[in-house]
Amino acid sequence: MGRHKAIVLAITMLSGGIIGAGQADAQTFRTYRCVDGTQFIVGFYDHDKRAFLQIDGEPVTLEKRLALSGTRYSGAGVTLRIGKTGATTVKHLKRPVTACTVIEKPAL
């Protein structure tokens, strides 16, 4: 009887661990370079409407805002716009709006 209980307990613990270990949220990171020399990294996570930036050495979380075309994120004096065509602009630290492009990572 003791062996039976040990087997049932082991199966219960293993199945609980498998069910409890859900997948990590999918994520997308992009590195941008702007016309004015600014570089930043932006991260997007599934199931989260915010954008997470690393700009000027500081982390900034931007909330998704209403936009007529494309998407717009803003917060802490930073505004990020990504158009439907992929055209991206950023405004931060009282600097004018500047165009940015994704830096392609070299293939390994």
C-alpha cells in the first residue's frame, strides 16, 4: 500500500509541475537608429499593450495611446509612433520628432 501511495504522489506532483510551468510570453525586441543619432531598444510582449524602451541609458515604459494611423506609445516625456507602413518616429527630452529605422542584426 505504501508503494501505491508513493507512485500516486509522484504522478500528482509531476503533472502539477507540468501544468503549472506555462510557456513564457512571446516577445519581440527591436533596435532602432534615428536620423539625429539617437539609438534605442524597444520590447513588446504578447498580452501587454505597453512598449518597453531603453533610451538614453534609461528604461521607460510607454502606454499605448489612441492613434489615427498605426500605433502610438507615450509616457515619461517620450513618444514613439509606428506607422502602418513601418515608418517609425520618436520624440524625447524636448528634442524634435526624428525618423528612425530598425538596425538589422547580422546573420550568424
